[in-house]
Amino acid sequence: MLPAILNAGEAYGDSATGHGNRVNVEYVSANPTGPMHVGHCRGAVVGDALANLLAKVGHSVTKEYYINDAGAR
């Protein structure tokens, strides 16, 4: 498989499975007024990777990051 992967280069894994279906991926959404933890970083990495994989297989992806700054009342 390695020669096939190397020959395909950047195109390896490309697919039309998503056929341009629109997908909205919202990730992170950390509350800056509250405590931060390692889960916020993990969510950013997983969300971005998922959005990139969906785009690779043909989906039209919108990435959204919301800042929840309503505060802690």
C-alpha cells in the first residue's frame, strides 16, 4: 500500500462520499469567564481534525467557533 499512498500524494484518501453535502462543525466554545482545562484544547483539536476529514471526503464544511462570554452570574 505504501507505494500507492506515495504515488497519490495529497490526493490520497480523496473521495466524493460527501457529494458537497453541507456540514456545520462547531467546536471549542470555551467560556473565557470560567476556568479553562485540557478538555478545551482537546475539543479544538478533535473538532478541527473532524472538519478536515469531512472536507477530504467531499463535504462542504463550515467551521464555527463561538465565544461564550455571558459570564458566571
